[in-house]
Amino acid sequence: MPQRIVVLGAGYTGAIAAGRLAKRLYREDVAITLVNAEPDFVERVRMHQLAVGQDLKPRPLSEMFAGTGVELKLAKVTGVDVDRRTVDVMDGNGAEELAYDTLVYALGSGWNAQGVPGTAEHAHEIASRPGALRLRERLGRLEAGQTVTVVGGGLTGLEAATEIAEARPDLDVALAARGDLGDWLSPKGRGHLRKVFDKLGITVHEHAAVTGVEADRVTTADGKAIPAAVTVWTTGFAVHPIAKATALEVTGAGQIVVDGTMRSVSHPDVYAVGDAAYAMGPGDKPLRMACATGGPAAWQAADAIAARLTGGELPNVPIRYFQQCISLGRKEGVIQFVTADDRAVRAALTGQLAAVFKELVCKSAAWVVANPTLGMPTRRRRVARERATAGSAVKAPA
């Protein structure tokens, strides 16, 4: 019987992992099933573009994985039983149970309301395509002079605020940040960020911790009211809740605790990649939720699974960071170069060249997903029959 590998989620990390496994293992030896609720791949890093009316290239998963040997199952994951090694899914035909020998958990994350009153009722999110499309429709109904307030001064907030301000210069765009604007960037990066915000006419509210959201305003911890005909909430991500309901060892936030090969520390036949995984990086710091983390984690997990199934050498490539890429509309950007553990250094690329760099990064990431078995040498190995699961081989490196 072929080894049953089930991959949950076809975002960047899940799709990359499934494609790389198909590239590493002989089709006759494995049955790779990729489960996803939507029929096409969503470029999550472009949701701010979708929200302002830009159309994204459709990428049907059925076309992407045609001929790879990966079976695509369009269904919603409703539960995982890691002791019985089964996954419960729901599709148009009803409920179904999938059995696995190895599970790759890549269900990712969604927006995080942080428990702030009024957020769920009045704020918009761009962590998903439905959320971005709802914001797109709402922005389209705004009249000139109305205020859009983006809450959150991280990468998503910066990109959302500048994209909206560039696309709709007739609106009054504001950003509310807990600290200083771009306070984690280098002086050069911060300086360019302020220059772009000033040029786009974005009002910045610094040291403004939002504690409440209403239909026409947000309120801060010091009692200040900031007008907001539309509130866009970008204060971080919350992982999919299914893992927390299992017997897997997870963090308080629900991320699956994994070792250096992205394998669960409690259940060796389960691997977690992307935002769902809690892994340690350089400097003994947790890797952050980001595309820059997810891609390398997916490669690591797929190569580790293939190695354990075939008796090959386990990968031991530490995941590290090189830069943070920030688009500031379509014409401006900041590429902040960082240390291995993600701390800003003095060097930064800014302006139009940075915007081009960021666009190339986004296109490259989409190309890797859309061409799952291309882009690297074919090095398939036969599955060793005595290996029942990918968790039965030698111990992974920490």
C-alpha cells in the first residue's frame, strides 16, 4: 500500500510542501492528497491590492497540480484526530474521513480581533480574500473626504494604508500604531516611510493603542476618538483553531510546537508549516508568521518527510531571514535588510527600485506555487517499505 500523505491547506506553504513531496518521491510509492476549501490559490500577500480594486491573476489549483500525482480534494477541514491518524472534512457531498500515515498541517492563520470590543462588528480585515473583497465593496461606496483608519503599524498595516491612499487620494486615510511609525526599521527605512506617508497625505496616530471600534470611529487607551467611516484591522494574525482542539502539543496561541525539521514534538507523523508552526530560529527566537518563514519551512518539512521515508539524509538547513519587503503602493517601497534573527541593520533599499524588488518577490513566490514540480532537479527516491511512517526514522536535529 502506498504511503498516505495528507496536506491540509493550499496556501503558500501547503502548496509548496505538496509539490516538493511530489518531486522527491516516486508516484507509485505515495498517495499525496492536498485538501483545500477553495478551488484556487490565493496570493495572500496581495490582499491589500485586491481591496483597492486591482484584479489578481486566477490560479486554479486543478491546473497547478495537473500531472503531478497530487490529488486535490476541495473540502473544509472540520477536525483532526492525531491518535487515530484521521482528518474529518466536509464537501458538497457531506462529511468524510481521510486516513493518513503522514500529515502536513498548513491551515495557516486569519485575522486577530484581539478581543477589542466592536472589532468583529465594525472592522474590516484583509487576511483573507473574502475579507479583502468585502473591504473593496465598502471602499467603492465611500464618498470623497471620508476617513479610512487602518489599525496596526506592522507590515500589513503599512501596506494597506499606502495602497488605499494611493488608489483613493480623495479619501482621508489614517494609521493608528501602538508605537512609533516603523519603529523596528533602520533610520533610513523609517525616514523613507515617513516621506511616503507625508507625500500620500496619510495621518499617523502614534502610541495609539485602539481599545474600541464603533461604526464611525475608533477609540484609544487615552480616550482619544479617531474618525473612521471604515476601519481596517491589521493588528496581527490568529492561527486556525483546529490544532488546539487536538492532542498535539501547541502553544497558548494554538501553534503546533515543532523541531528543526518542522515535525511535531509530540506526534512524529505530523508536520506543521507556515503560520501554524511554532519553530525556533537563529538566536533562539521563535520564527515569525510570514511568507519569508513559510516557504523555507515547507521545503524543510517536505525534504525531511522524503528523507525519513526513503532512508536519506535529513535536512539541516537553519531557517534565517535576509530582508523585510514592504510595498508602499505601486510606486514606492522599503526593503529592510536584517540579521539572521530578523533585526534591522543600517542598509535598506528604498523608492521605486524597492517597489520593483518587492514585486519580483511576490511574483517569484506565486511562480513557485503555480509550478509545484518545476524549478529544481528531480531527485526522486524509492520509499523504504519497512518504514511505516515518516515519523519512524532517525531522530531529527533540534
